[in-house]
Amino acid sequence: MKKIYLAIFMIIAICASIVGCSKPEQNDEALKGKKMKFEEMGLEYYEPQAWAKKDGVSPTCAIPGKYGEAYIVGEIPYEFLSTQFINELTKDSENAKTEEEQKRVFQEYQKKSKVFFDIMVLDKNKEKNAPSEDIERKEKVFSEYKHREKVAETDNLECYILYNDEYDESNLSNEEKKEFKEVRESMADLKGSLKLFTPIDITKKIEENKNIQFETKTIEGDKIESSIFKDYKLTMVNVWATFCGPCISEMPDIQSLYEEVKKEDINVVGIISDTPDDENEVLAKQILDKKGVKYTNIIPDKKLSKGILKDISGVPTTIFIDSKGNMVGQPIVGSRSKEEYKKEIDKILESLK
């Protein structure tokens, strides 16, 4: 799915209600399938073998929602696209040069994609005082599915699996219907592997990394070191990934913020968390160019990978660094508007006086 998200850039629209992308555990070789672990949700499970990649792509795509906020701890909808269609769409998207062509490819994607399955984790202790938007969101999602099974529970958490018996398959070929059936029938394997645990406060993990150091290169190949921090009162560091729709979506706001605050001796730096990787570096350049990003973006070295990046399980994540290279203020997990980032910068600058 990653190539499709990046090649046409418009697929990020499916993440309109999502503020961040979790970083699941990859390449698990267990017979159960690939292990998925979402620490902020306190959730782990194994995807069924029928969902494994075929010819380099998977017929399912997990779209993690926001976590740790009040009643809804987290939500993970799964969508289906046949492997044949994904390969066709990838080729079409690579050939789509104009905005009109990209729009056409995105419309083809919309016609075929089917959200067929949803996982939702709730904090039952917070239901009584839950904000109205959380209650409305839960009721809306539940109303879309015939089956709403509670499959795991702890003292305060409960996990629901949501699915239907029938779906509109009118635009699927016979081969695609067969693949879709195999995917749906294997959901029972996922249910049996699901476990809940105490969610991890990701901001506390991140804050353990007091000093940020690196000796690496920018996406353009220029050498860069953490000594750049000393040249600014404050540096906003935005950690993102090429597979993350919300990361890409917020870039124009961050660029606009950068143009405004650089006059105040404040810098903005991006860290591309799923590099070094030749393919991802090419894709990252395409994304940054498409979004008009001019602030510095860097490729992580071992100091970053073994340091703060190991404790960042969701992107985008934004931290703030003072002139001594020390983290200040609160990490921000998930995307934000320009105004929200600016408000946090002003608050941190006030605290540094």
C-alpha cells in the first residue's frame, strides 16, 4: 500500500479523521502471521496468513486512528483492495503526471476500496465523562456494522471487533470476490490472537531522551550535525515517515510556520524516520517537492535510531530542542495545525526566559 499512498498523494484523504500512523512490529515469521502491536492502545494481535503479501502487496491495509484520548483509546479500520488492483493502481499512479490524472487514479481507488472490518479499544472507566464527540464517534462506527463483538477485556479496557456478513461486491471480479472472501473468513484467526495490556504513555517514553545528537546527512546529501541547534533559540523537530498520510498532509502548515518563525531565530527540521532506505529516500524527495517543503529534512543516523526514534512508535511526532540540544516542552504525538504548533512554540519560549 505504501507506494500508492505516495505516488498520487491524494490517497491521504482517507486519513482525514486520523492524526497519526502507528508503527507496527514488522516481519514476524510466526505461523500466526505478522505481529501488530500498538503500545499507545495497549493492543496486540497477529494478522492472518491470508492477509500476507502476495507479489509484494497485501490485500488489506490497517489505518490506525488516534489513541489515548478520553473514552476511545484507539481505532483500527481495515480496508480491502485486491492484490491485482493494487498492482494496476500502482502502475497507473506512477504514470499520472498531472493533477487531473492523479485525481482519476484516486477516484478508481475510492471505487474499489472497502472498509470491511474495524477494531476499537475503549476505556470503560472514562465512558461516564466522555466528551460528546467520542460518544458520537463510537455510536456512528458501531451503527455501520451488524456484528459488534467484545473480544477482550481488562479492568478498564474493552476491545470490540466490528464486521458485517455481506458487503457490496458489485464492482469486484470473480477472482477479487474469491480473495475478499478468503480475507473475511480468516478474521477469526485474528480474534483468537488479540491481547490487551496497559497502554504506554508515549510522551513519557520520548521525554527520557534528554539530549538529541546526530552526525548525518540531509535528504539532499549535505552533511549536518546536531551542533546546528546552538544557532537557534528553539528548533522544532518533526518526525515523519513516507507511509504516513497525516505527516504529509500537515507539511504545508509546517512550511508556512517555518517561514514565519525563522525571523524570530527559530528553526524547523524534519526527520524521515523510515530512512536510510534508497527507495524511501527517493519517495521522500518527491513528497517534499510536491508539498513545497523548504525546511531541512534529515536521514537518521545510528545515534538517532538508537536514541529517540526507538521510543517513537507513532508518526508524526514533534519535539522541541533548545540551543543546548536538550528537549524542552511536551512532545506532540499526531498532526496539528499551524496555529497549534505556534501556540506551543510561544509557550516554550516563555518558559525559557
